[in-house]
Amino acid sequence: MPLYKKIQFNSATAIYIWKITESYEQLFAEVSLNPKCQSRITAMKSQLHQRGFLSVRKLLNEAGYTDFDLHYDEFGKPYLQDGKHISITHSHHFSSIIISNETVGIDIELQREKIIRIADKFCDAEFQYLDRQKTAQYIKKLTIIWGAKEAIFKIRNEKGISFKDHITVNEFNLNQVQTTANLNFNGLETKFNIHFEEMEDFTLVYALEAF
């Protein structure tokens, strides 16, 4: 389908979202891949992952770029040829990118009950404000917390960062659509502004460093 949504966060930052309804064949025919990415997609065993990969290239086109403008550093972090920052995410039938003059991170997650079973692995201080009795709200809040920590990790991309021990998402309400988070790692504290919204049964979260 065409672009699902564009969010112009500010003059320097834009988010593009794609709902993946096309077949692999259709998406493949509509984008151009550099040789390295051509090899990557050929090696993928899951067509779901292939379609997600190609839909990200459709989003690049929407933002005025092509796959030839996208590069990855030695740690696998993406960046654009013109120096702008980019972060990429896809989950099931949604994909999204965020492009900015600032360092940014993005994540999209399907809201699923199974996140309750792994909450202890990525939450600690957050349990002080989470209400486990309100199951639907609990799942949504856990998904936001996970997405925020994933987005922050994509920004820093440093080995050894623990979602549970080093990143704290501060208290928020679901109707606020934003909160803050802190990363304490290697003796340094970094603060982030976190923004989130729901799309069907998915949660989109993006993070920007607070100055």
C-alpha cells in the first residue's frame, strides 16, 4: 500500500511508516538494491523478513533516498550518505524509519501478552509504577518500555548495555504519548525524550537525546 503515515516531528526530524500489504515480488520490483543488500535479501529464509527489508527501501524512497544512500558502520548501525541520522525498525506487517539531524532511535512492536513473561528481564525501577492487575494497560506499558529501551540502545549501540540495569523509563500515562528515560552506563548519564503512539495493535516508540 502507499505510505501509511508520515510524522513531521520537527523541522529536523521525520518519521515514515509503511503498512506491508504487498507481496515480496511486488516490493522487489519497485525498489533498487545495492549489491550487498541484494546478497542479504537472497540469504534471508523468511519472506516476512524479506518484505520488511524491502518495505524499508520503499520508505527510503518516500524520504528522497535510495538503498544506495544507506550504509552501515562496523557495528551494524545504519547511517545515510549525506550525514543525516537514521534508525530502522520493522515488525510483522509494519515498518518505519526515522531520519533526523540529531541522533535518533526507533522501534515498533506488536502488543502481545507474552511480553508479561519476560518483563523481569528488561524492567526494574519501572515496576514501581506499573500496575500488574490491569492486564491490557500493563501489556501496553510494557511494550512502550521495551520499545523505548530498544530505541535508546539503537542510538548508543554499545556492547554491554543492559536494558534492565542501565536504562530506566520514567513514569508515564498512556494518554500522554511521551515520557523521558535515562541511560546510566560507563559512569555517564544520558537523558532521552521518548515519544510513543499506537497503530492498530502495534506500538511505535522513538527516542531523541535530551539537551
